[in-house]
Amino acid sequence: MKIQLTFFSLLAPCVVYAQTVYLCGDSTMANRGANDGATDGWGPYLGAMITLPVVNKAIGGRSARSFTREGRFTEVANLVKSGDYVVIEFGHNDGGGLGSGDNGRTPCGGSGEEKCQVTYNGQPETVLTYWAYLRNAANLLKSKGANVIISSPTPNNVWEGGSWQYSPSRFTTMSQDAARATGSTFVDHGTYYANLMKLVGKDTTNSWFPRDHTHTSPAGAKGAAESFVKALTCDTTGGLKSKVNSSGYGLRGTCANGSQPSQGGSSGTTTSSTPAPTGGAGGSLPKYSQCAGAQWTGSGTCVAGTTCNKINDWYSQCL
Ligand SMILES: *[C@@H]1O[C@H](CO)[C@@H](O)[C@H](O)[C@H]1NC(C)=O
Ligand SMILES: *[C@@H]1O[C@H](CO)[C@@H](O)[C@H](O)[C@H]1NC(C)=O
């Protein structure tokens, strides 16, 4: 009996199901970005901050509509196993109107069950709203047992006009509504990336957009991946947040409310959690850690080579 128990307790970790994270999106998320040698998407940078393998199915030029029509959500639905995660993020190719010639990507206007009849590539097509494409994709993936995360689109360069300016597009509202309608997790990636671009300033942000105002350099893509993880750790509990490892904590910037994310909401089946680098008793804080601010109760000692820099009343950071 004793031997059997030991055998089972040794075996147990091996039967823990290996989950995968699938990414569905456009060139801002895709491997190699716009495929021009200078830009990259944020998908490839996510894996360094979470303990699960990432399969990036994002592809340039796609919208929620064309990703649907080309069977790409169906492909992912056929790949997912129960317990896997799927992140859906669209918006950069979803603009325009159907009136002036159909590019195969533009959705039907509206934010609900509206439908538009078009002929695209010689084929009749019933075009749905952006919201309905996300809702349908989320429901399909959830029917396979996937945990779905719907993410608001990243903005273009928010310093383009010379001063920092960000207002969420209608796709942010619709992605949030689609998450609500399907019981999916919503991650406000757009706001967090806009806030990171504010933090790093105009010159650095401009260097993150080497070709145009949409596609990021590798450094900008890494920033976008960090912003996604920041939003995940700040505003969600359990789920994919519980798979974020210590590389995903202590990132630049703050949560939308000015605080720092706390680890927690872990499902209990994850590997040992590493405490967030919030300067507890003694010890010096790693680079990029918070070191002071209105609600900060930790240490103010930064690791050698960095100093505590005030960003705002809420937040100072070891830089
Ligand atoms: C976090 O996880 C990634 C992927 O598993 C790994 O490459 C990275 O080294 C981890 N970071 C830490 C600090 O454990
Ligand atoms: C900010 O939000 C986090 C996560 O929801 C919460 O735990 C924290 O208490 C909030 N902090 C403030 C200062 O409101």
C-alpha cells in the first residue's frame, strides 16, 4: 500500500496535462511582423514570460472576418485540447466600410447581429460584425474546452501627432462586449501598450515604429508582449495569469490604477510560485521594479547599477 501511494504520488506530476497557448491575430502579433526584415509581432515574445508553450497562429493582413472565412479559427479549434488557452486580438485590418469596394476584411457595420450581403471573389458572402466574428470564434473554441482571452487591439504609434494621445477604438468596446457575451477573459492590451509608450516617451516609441505607424520593431514588439502580460497580471485572476512566471512580474509601468500586480488567483495546480519582486524585508530591488509611490510599502533600495526614479506620484522605478 505504501509503495503504491509513493508510486502514484511520483506519477501524478507526469499526468498533469500539458497546456498550450494559441494566438490568433494579425501582423502586429505574427512572427516576423510585416515580413519586411525590420518589424516583428508580439507573439514571439510572450513565451519568455509564461510557463506554457506558445503556438502563434497570427498572420499578417488578417481581420476577424478574413481569419474566419479562411477557416483559421476552425483550424485552431481542431488543434485545441480542453484546458488550452487561445488569445484573440484583431483590429488593425478591420476598419473601413463595405460601401466602397469589398477588400474581404471589412466587417458589416454595427456592433451586434447586423448582417451584410456581399459578393467577394465571385462568391456570395454574408458578412457579420466584428463583434459577431469574435463572439462566434470564442464560442467555437470554448465548445472545445479552450480558455478564451479576447484582447483589445494595440494602438498605432500614440506619439504620431507629436504629443501622446490614445483613445480606444470601437474595436476595444466590441472586443470587451464579445468577451462578456461568451464568458471569455478580456485583456485591455491597447490601454496597457499605450501607457507603456507614454512611459518610454516619444523618441523611444518612434524608434519602435521603424516603417510605419502600425508595425513594431523587435523592441516595440517585446514592449507589446510585456504590456499584454502586464494587463493579464493586473486585471485578471487565475487562468493564464497563473502561468506567468517571475519574468512577467516587475515589468515596466504600473497597472491601470497605478498599483503593481500581485501574484495570486493561481489554480493550485501550477508549479511553485515565485514571489513578485516587491521589495520585502531587506534585499535590493531588480531593475524595472517599483521602488516608491503613494501606496508603496516595500523597500526603496535598487540593485547596484540602478537608482530609484520617480515616474509619477504613484510610481517610481529602479532604472
Ligand atoms: C519563464 O519561462 C520561460 C519559458 O518557460 C523561460 O524561458 C524563462 O527563463 C522563465 N523565467 C524565469 C525567471 O524563470
Ligand atoms: C488596483 O487593482 C488591483 C487589481 O484589481 C487591486 O488588487 C488593487 O488593490 C488596486 N489598487 C488600487 C490602489 O486601487
